Amino acid sequence: MNNKKLRSVDLLRLLLGVIATLFFIFPVIWMVMTGFKTGNQAFSNSSSFIFEPTLDNFHKVFFESNFKSALFTSFQTVSISVVFTILLASGIAYPMARFPSKRMDKLASWIISLRIVPPIVTIIPLFLLLKNVKLTGSMWSLVLVYTFMNIPLAVWLLRGFFKEVPREIEEAAELDGLDNKRIFFRIVLPISAPGVVATALLSFVFAWNDFLFANILSGATTRTATVGLTEFVTPVGTAWTTIMAAGTIVVIPVWIAALFAQKYLVRGLTMGSVK
Amino acid sequence: MKTLQIESSVANGNSLNRAEGSSRARKNLHLQRYTSMMPGILLLLALSIFPSIYALVVSFQRWILTDPKGRKFIGFENYQDLLGNPAFWHSLRVTLTFVLLTVVIESILAYVLALIFFRPMPFHRIMRTLILVPMLTAPIVVGMLARFMFDSQFGIINTFSESLGLGRHDYLSGLNSAFLTIVIVDIWQWTPFLFLIFLAAMQSVPEELIEAVKLDGASRIHIITHIFIPLMKYPIIVGITLRLIDSFRVYDLIYATTRGGPINLTSTMSWSIYESGFKILNVGVASAYSAVFLVTVLLVSGVFLKKLSKEIDFTR
């Protein structure tokens, strides 16, 4: 009796789980499917699930628009900013992990408090200042802003990873006569490599997904992929199938990055506070 | 370099007695430890403190980018204009309603989902991974996708609602539906975020504890209220605080779908600041608005942040 009741609970859970999964994944599947449809297939019968796929939209995205260069700009800008983020953030995080003190804790809370400020609040003065030094429209203004945006997250994550390196190893290296710099690069960094890579991947995701900063700071020649996506909407009309194809392309690098960083996803999204 | 290691080994509580060397040299070494922090901290300072002060100054100026007369100090006029404008209070209400609705519904849904997925079942892993996909999709892409799916003519949502006998609607431009549609899209995208955190937290509750309480005859509800919720307090607060902070930011979604409309029914504070700063180009008012917005965010999330700072364990 009890056993049977338990099983029906499990069945209900499975049913609810499947429904939830469909709810969350269906729109994304719809986007990918639409990317492979012709305009007629997409609009004549809006609920067609079976159709003959076409690569026309992807062809358009890559060869008949500026989207390819927008993708390139995104890759370039975001990658450079990730390198800076990791360098600057480990510079902060390593002493924090190694020489903890009250003052360090205060610094850490100040750094995380920067995460509270909404980007729209930051962007107005930043835009005016960058305009003064003629950096708006340059790729470097975005590199700067993304690095700034990701350092708090990276510091908190890296601090956690560096703390997990056993103290004894560092102390042994010290006795062997290695200075702090060498201890960091030769011992701490290799040991915490998976964590550092995960931090880099998450920083990549956040910068890659940004739209607000890119929309305001990027110029005609430095459109990022997220901005380029919105440019398929023209006064003449909206090429929905092309947009869905482009959207799919924008999203794929993030999915791949997340797949690699899956183990650290919870930690990364909560700035290391939940493991 | 040699003395540097000595200094740190002393600090590490190493019992070797080497506290030699002049205090000045020691101070230098002490500083050397922290030199690697300088570039990063300087960047953070340069891009936070400096712009904040600048924005504060601008908020007391009449400054419209297209106005050739340039800038002029006008005291609190921008703030007076803002607070005297009904549109501001409307935006405040829209924003607070949006934040409250999304965060509350997302928390509840995520908690229920986490309970469903807490114990293994067939296809457990693959389903869990698929649920995370919305959260990993760029918000601007989600916005475009929403606009496509909710379209009044060829959107698939209308196909669904028609076949369910609910008729066709212009969801994103209807006076009654636009705001709720945005809320639903936000819930779709961000429930997975809280789900992931809650699930991880639930799974860290020791199995033996649950078994022990079960043997004592505790009911399911009892286990949830007396074991899960107290033990998950910290992750729950972290998750909700982060969602709260992020929910205030909503911009991409509105840019892609309603642009604050119809009329101004989805005009959140983020969106209004964007419009006054980058469309009307009145950076004076936009700066004053930003200051008020920041205070609002701090006030609302402050309750949680306080709790968080009490619970945060720096030794982790």
C-alpha cells in the first residue's frame, strides 16, 4: 500500500518534471527551428513542426549582412576583456586569499557592493566621460567597461578557489625560497586552474550577453553581436527567420561555455557564496 | 626577496624565529604583498567613484546635449522636476510591481521545481540541464524571441491560445496584457536561476538528517518547513538578493519588445533613464534620475543585504 502510494508520487513528479522541462525548453527549440525555415514556412502555418529545413537564413546572416563582423567584434572585445579581468582580479584575489584580515574583508565587501549598482546608472556618467576622451565608438571603451563589470564576480570566485589551495603546499614552497609571485604562478595557479577557467568562462558569458553597454558605447564599426541582432529589425520589415538564425548563433558560444563550466555554475552565479 | 618570505612566514604563525630586519624594510615588504592588487583596485576606483561624483555634479546642472547653451548649475531643479513629474511616480510603481511580481513568483516556482527534482528520477540530469537553457540565453535574444512568439499575426502563442478557445490577442501592445507578458517572459528566463541555486542548496542538506526525521514520523510538509527552509536560509537569501538586484535592471527585454509602451505602461525606471539620457539627451535630469534610482534599489535590496552581511562567512 505504502509502496504503491510512493510510486504514484514519483509518477506525478516525473510528469511535472517533463511539463516544466517542455515549458522552459520549447521557446528555444522554436527559435532554432524557425532559424531553419523559409519565410513562407514560418508565417503561413505558424505551428508547423515538420518542414524541410533550409540554410538560407544562416547564409544571409553570414554573407548578406554585417553580422559576421559583429560576431568578430564581440569575440575580440569579450576575449580581451576576459584576459584583463582574470589578470587584474587574480592580482586582487590572491593576496586576499593568502593574507586575510579585517581590512581585506572590508575591501571584499566594497568590491561586491559594486555589483548592486544598476548598469544604467553607471553608463550615463561613463558615456559622458568616455565621449570627452573620444573613446565612445572604440572597441576599447567596451573592453574597459566589461573588465570593470566582471572584476567583482571574478575576485569573489578566484578568492574562493585560491583559498582551497592547501596552505601547506604554499608554505613548503616558501621554505624552498620561492617568492610570492613564483608561488602564485608556479603553484597556486596550476592547482586552481579549473576554477580559473570556470571564472574566465563565466566572465565571457556575462560580457558576451551584454546589450546595454554595447548599444550605447559601440559605434557603427564596432557593433557587437547582441546589437547586430537588433539591426535586422528595419523600418521596412523584420526578417524574423533571419533573426532567429542569428539569435541561435549568438547563444551557441554561451551554451558551450556553460557546458564546460557546469560544475561551477552555482558557485559562479552566486559569486561563490553557494557551493 | 629573501626577507619577504620571512615576513610572510611570521605572519603565517610559523614558529621559526626570524623577526629581524628594520621596521622600515618590513613595512616595505608588507606593502609589496599588496602591489598586485593595485591595478585592479585603481580600475575599480576609476570607474566607480569618479563617475559617481561626476554624475552627482551633472545632476545639479541643466545640461541637454543638443542645447548649444551648454551647462549651468541650477541647484535642485532637476530633482524637483523629477519628483514633481507624475511619470516618475508611474515608473516607480511599474518598477516595484515588476520586481515584486517576478521575484516572488520566480522564488515560489523555483522552490517547487527544486522539490520535484530533489530526488532522482528517469531523465533527471538531462531535464535539469534543459531547464537551465533560458537563463543562459542572452536577454536581448530572449526579448526578440518573445516578440516573435507573442506576435499578433503569426506568433505561435496566438496559435495556442486560439486552439484553446481563448482567441487571438495582441499581447505585447495590449493595454491589459503588455506588462503581464513582460513579467511572464522574465519568469520564464529567470526561474531556472533560482531553481539551480535552491536545488544545489537542497542537495547539500545531509541525507541522514532527513532520514532521521522521517523515522521520527515527520510529515513531508514538516520536513520542508523545519529542515529545508532553515538549512537553506543562506542560499535562499543570496539567490533572492541577486534576483532582486537584477530584476531592477530590466532593459534588454523592454528594448526588444515594448519600448516602454503601450503609452508608458511598461516604462520601468531603467527604461525611463535610458530615454531621458539617450533619446531626449537631457543628461542633467537623467543623472538626477539615476541617483534616485540607485537609492530605490538600495532601499529595497537593503533589507536583504543587511541579512546577508550578517550571515556572510568571510572564512569560507
